[in-house]
Amino acid sequence: MITLTPPTNVVRCVKCTGPIRHIDRKPYECADCGRNVSMADGLIRVGYHWEIVNDWLTSVETVDVD
């Protein structure tokens, strides 16, 4: 199920700053310009990881549990 409004922590496109979505069996892509995301884009920030939430690619802070 794709929601129309992306969450506030959605990963943004390096080309147009549109939100990145993930549709089953397809690569991550920008919802605005359709550009495919690659690991070379450098979108994963230090201390964060990606999670898919309602078909949107989100950046979530990594918390170590002791």
C-alpha cells in the first residue's frame, strides 16, 4: 500500500530533492523525477540506516542497545 504523503524522515533525491519510494521488486526511485537511487549517491548518513515504511525509504537513527 503506497501512501500519498511521505513521512518527514523520508530519504530525498540528490537530483531534485523529491521523496524516495520503494515498490516491490523495483529499485528505489524518486517519486517526483523517477531517478533510480544507487549506493554511490551517498545518501546513507553516519549513525543512520534505511527502513521502508509504507513503501517510502526512510532514514532512521541507529541506536545501540546494550
